[in-house]
Amino acid sequence: MDGTETRQRRAEELGLRYALSIGKLPRVSEDGPLSVPESQRVSPKLLGTELSRETALSIGLQVIVPFIFAGLGLSGAGILLNYFQGKKLRAFSCELTRSPYGVFPETAFTVTCQIMVPLLLSGLGMMTAGLVMNTIQHWPVFMEVKDLLTLVPPLVGLKGNLEMTLASRLSTAANTGQIDDPREQHRVISSNLALVQVQATVVGFLAAMAALLLGALSRGELDFEKVELLCASSVITAFLAAFALGMLMVCIVIGARKLGVNPDNIATPIAASLGDLITLSILAFFSSFFYKHKAEQQNTSDLECSDTGTVSVSALGPAPYHPRSCLPPPIFNSLGDSQSSYSRYLTPLVCIGLMALTPVWVLIAKKNPPIMKILKFGWFPIILAMMISSFGGLILNKTISKEQYKGMAIFTPIICGVGGNLVAIQTSRISTYLHMWSTPGVLPLWMKKFWPNPCSAFCTSEINSMSARVLLFLVIPGHLIFLYVIYLVEGHSVPNSKTFVVFYLLAGLIQVTILLYLAEVMARLTWHQALDPDNHCIPYLTGLGDLLGTGLLALCFLISWLLSEAELDGILELASGPP
């Protein structure tokens, strides 16, 4: 009897706990607690007798009929769901937005189709950027201020540090439904754009400082006369390029969401398609503009000040500026003097003016607490990525003017851009996958290993492995198409040997393979630390892609040149040998 009462109390306690766990409490009558009439009470002895009489057959007979009816009902619901999928049913649409393998039910074919066209368009943009770079490297400002070439990879890499990170964040927000509401959409977009402007302004200034320091270390001296020009050119290029590409990313992500296309597959390649060209064009235009104004200011100084008191201007360019030889200027009342003063303070005013806008962007970013968190703690990835890209710029600066590296300027944006685009796509997809199927700090069971086997990263049926295979498959065809177009347009400016083509394709394949595996590893590590891979992985990977791409490309040119020299020496030995 005591055991029966204990079991009844435990059952009642379990029932109460269940009611509390689902947010319900036992109902109470108006007169007090709900009581059971004496006639309806069942003695514990009778209950134990009824339970003891049940057999497996009786339980099966009692359960089988409701189970069959429930199964028929579920089957009918499934048929109706399949019939009304994508159709309107009483003012709401029924469509599949999740599957066991990802956010959208994607196959290798759909992923390839969605990625191929944006990747080819981005390749055309990168080829155009390479042709532009091949032209501007001979401009006076780039010949005079060599550190501008060191600025190219970090500034072009900002599309990976900032714009691709922005596109990945917006794609994740779109896929998780965070920007479906118009008011929330405005808040998310404005805060993200403000964050990008703050980051671009600061990183542009730091990139100029890094270029100056690397140039000083390589030459053994620091040229203070180029500080203003480098800082102004870098800051205004980063600012304007970030604004233009940020607006483009917003339009692409919202448009892709409305068209039912996964933004992860198309946003980052399209950002890269115009990113290199826009950044290089802005850098070339403003650096030349500031250089001409500096030359005019020096010419004016030379007209006013000379050792002999006579006017002496070189026909080949501005004469050197000698502060000690300057005589006190006349009263500052002429238009020429005003223009000279304006030119003198133009570059500092540009830097100060753009930096002064930073508090405005910070106030806008404060509307979104997650963005404000990135603004406080997200500087390390983009600054370190900028430093990594700067070493790639140093390699470019040291090789671009040498004969054995002829064509380096054309191929650098392509190999760096292709690697950065593909790894940004993969990282964005992994980040979206983790946001949909897990919580920050907790990895899914099938992704518990921080350092997975490389075969598992490329050769399994899991959705991220499938997309990695697709991206790796696109490397060789993409580079072959880009090589063919380059040889058609600038065949005289690039190596045309089969050896170079083979080594170039091998370098591109090695670069992308390393980056895709590191994307898998870094996404798991950052997610385990409760960090967003969109903000912490893409900058590192694109910066590393710039360094790997530039280094491997220089190695390809060097090996091709050495083999061609060895082959030429062999031919000369045969020609000069005894008959």
C-alpha cells in the first residue's frame, strides 16, 4: 500500500512538472482546488489489478488503430503540403526553406550554375583591373612614388576585408529572415554601411603607414615628402570604394532574396567583379591629382625662391625644393599665392576631413548592438589581414619593374581575386550553415573536429564538402578562360610559353585548395569561440589569398624565366659546338 501511494505521488509530481515545463498550471475551480468526487475515485488496488491484466496483445490492439489513423492523417498532410508548395493558401504562401543539407535545397548543379556566371563576370572585372594596372604602373606618380604599388594589394584587398564581409553578413541576415521587415531592414543596412565607412577610413590610413614603413625597411630610408600624398590617396580611395561597393552589395543581396537566389553564391563574386577596377581607378585618379598639385606647388616655390634670384624651371619636370634657398615671400595678396596655399594644404585637409566624419558613422552604427560589438572588437582581423596583404604588395613592388617578371601587373589582380572570391563564397556558406543549424559556441556533431581530414573537407556528401568540390572544379576552367582573353588583348605583354601556363594553373589550384581547407578549419575554430565567421574568417583568408597569390605568381614567372634561359643556353651551346 505504501509503495502504491508513493507511485501515485511520483506520478502526480511528474504531471505537475510537465505542466510547469510547458507553461501551464493545473486548473482550479472557482470554489477552490479541483477535487474528484468520491464516486469517481479508484482505489489503488483496483488500478494495480487492471494494469496487471494488460498483455502485449491487448496493448498492440489498443494502439494499432489510432496509430494507423494518425499515419493516414500525416500522409494526407504531406500530400497537401507538396501540392500547395509555392502556392497561396488562405493569404499565406507555403514553400520549403530548409532541408537536411542546408538553407536551400541545393545540388552541385544548382550551386555551379549560380556561381559560374558571377565568377566569370568577376574575372572580366579583374582582367580589366589587371590591364589598368599594367597601364598605370608607367604613370609618373607610380614611377616617382614607388610605395603606391605597395598600397595596391591592401587597398584592393579591402573588398575582401570589408565589402565581402559586409556581403556575407547581409547574406546571412537575408537567409535568416532578419531583413524581411522594412524597418529592421533599414536599421541593419544603415548600421552595416556606417561600420564599413569607419573601417575603410581607419584601414586606409593604416595601409599608407604600413606601405611607408615597408618601403623604408626595404630602401633603408624614410621619405617624409611622400607621406601626405600616400595618406590622402589611400584614405580617399578606401572611403569612396567602400561606399560605392557597399551600396552595390545592399542592392545585390536584397534583389537576390526577392528573386529566390541564395545571396551567398552571387554577392561576393559580384563585389569582386567591380571592386578591383573601382579601387584601382580611384587610386590612380586621386594619386595623380595630388601629385600634379604638389608639382604645381613646387613650381610656384621655385618661381619665388632660387639661390640666384632668377627663375629656373626644368623642362623635364619640377625642380627640387630647397627650403633654405627660399627668400621671404611677398605680401600674400595674389590669386597665385592663394592657389599655392590651397595646393599645399589640400592633402592634409582631405585626410582630416574624412577622419572627422568617423564620429557620425559611429553614431549611426550604434543603432545596431551586434554591429557596435564588431566596431569595438572587430579591428584585429581586418588590420592583420591588411598587414598580410601589404607583404604581398611588397613582393609586387620589388618584382613588377623587372624584365623577368613582365606581365606581373596583369596577372596579380586575377590570381588574387579568384582565390579571394572562391574562399569568400565558401566561408559565407559555412557561416550561414552554422547560423541556421547551431548556436554560437556549439558546433554540430558532424563538425566537432577542429582540424578535419582534408579528404572529409572535399570528398564527403555533406553540403559544405560538395560546395568545396564545386569551387575547386571551377579554378582550372576559369583561369583558362581568363588566360585566353588576356592573350587576345595583351599577348605581347605576358609570357606565352606552355611552361608558364602549366605552372600558373598549378599555382592557382594550390592557392584555392589551401584557402578552402583553411576556411573549413577557421570557421569551426571561430564558431567554437562564439565568434561570427563572417567577420573573423573572410579578412584573414582574403589577405592570405593575396599573399599566396602574389608569392606563387612571382615564383611562376621566376621558374618560367629560368627554364627559358636554360633552354636558350642549351640551344646556344649546340649552335656553337663543333660541326
